[in-house]
Amino acid sequence: MALKKSTTEVGNEDSLSAQKAKQLFKHDSRPKKENKVLTTFSIEPSFKRELEEMFSGMGLGWAAGIRFALKEFTKKYSE
């Protein structure tokens, strides 16, 4: 004769694991990412080509290169 599993024990395990999961994910320790702001500016096409070549040499695209350059500028001149 086979024994039946008690459904109350399984239900308690699920509720315990659900409670642990809720407790774990309730406190999000990661800081939320800020949304990016679209910014426009005008530069000469030849200067843009120079910057694009420099950024591609660094393995960066146009937008990532501009963000990198602005971060470096603020580091250098904020001190």
C-alpha cells in the first residue's frame, strides 16, 4: 500500500520558500539606474571624424566616446 504525501507539508514548504524569496527581493540593494538625457550639440564634420577615429581606436562608439570624454573632463577639472 502506497502512502499519500501530506499536502499541508508541501504547502508550508512553498509558503516558507515564497516568504524567503519575498524577503530576499524586498530589499533591492542595487541603486536604480538613471535614465539618459538626449543632448544635441554642433561640431564641424572634420572634428567629428577625428573624434570618431580616436573613439574607435579605443573600442568605443560615438555616444560612448562622448560620455567617456565628458567624464574624464569632469574628473580633471573638478579638482
